[in-house]
Amino acid sequence: YPEDDWNLYQSIDRVEGLNTAGVTEAIGIFKPRSQRREPSPSVLSNADGELILKIWFRSPVNIRRFCVAACGAEVAEVLRPPSLVRCFTTPAAQSADFPGITEMEPVQTAELPENGDADISVACQLHAYSQVPFLLLHISGDKVPRGPIRVSYIGFQGTHCHASRQAVDAKYEPIHAGHDVQDNDEEAAGDESHQCM
């Protein structure tokens, strides 16, 4: 998908889902933009309507916008779409879990409108999403009525960073120990005395 400028899904190394139901691997919802309206695969929360997604990137990324959606009208009648996302990028978030996540300060909190076509995105605060190697998304639904939520697509727009590699020009010179130099000098003196005799 070379035309896809929402291509940070290609930089994802692994995804861990917490409080998710079923056996679907959470990384499956990070799809190319052209597949954003496909209803599956999708991730479901447990009955309390909250889930955590931990995303590790292969190299640091700069995220400009993100999109969270639940596509598929036939499924939306049964399962609720997400309505709120809290984002965390600090190293401490890598070990976060329920219920401790509710006491942590996010770098951004965003309300999520109904987004059945996955066309609505959220602008990121650039200073908080620069050179990010890890991102945690705490996604929840409306408080009333409570019930499982469903997410079928998450997309990131931005850039990834390449590790720079440069050649090193190293010069090596032999280093002689003091006794080696002394021995060589004595041998040379011996040769000279022998020649004079």
C-alpha cells in the first residue's frame, strides 16, 4: 500500500490487549487505511466496557493523528462503539494495568464520536507524540448503559524514524611495552659492538 500515508501500522512490533474478550489478536485491528471499514478482525472488551491496548513500535515514531473506529452496521446494533480514549507514552505505562491506569495522568484524552466509516480522526499534541517507542490506549464506552465495546480499526498517521548508521574510520598504531624497546636497544648495541671488534 505505497499510497497509504496512514502507514505506521507497518512500524508496529507487537500489541498486547488487556481486558479483551475472545481469541482475536489485537494487532489485527491495526490495518492499512484502505481496509479501515472492514468489520473484522475486531477486538471486544469484557462486560465492563473498557480495554487497554499496549503498542510497541520497531523504532520511534512521530504520530500526527489517530483514528479509532468500530465499523460494521450489523455489529454496531449489538455492541457499543468506543466513546473515549486516554493516551499514555511514558515508560511507566508499559507495566500499567487495571485499575491502576485510572490513576495515571494521560498525555491526551479525546472523546470519540460515532465513527462507523472510520473517516474521523483525532489530532495529536505533537510535543507528546514525538520519538515515541511505545503507546498505551485506554479505550472505554459510555458509562450508561454499560456493556462490551468493540473496536475494528485503529490507524496512525505520522512518520517513523530510521536508526542512522555511519562508518567509522579507525587508525591503529602498534604500542610497544617498555621492556620490548629496551631489549631491542640492547640487541642493537650488541650488534654494533660486535661489528667494531
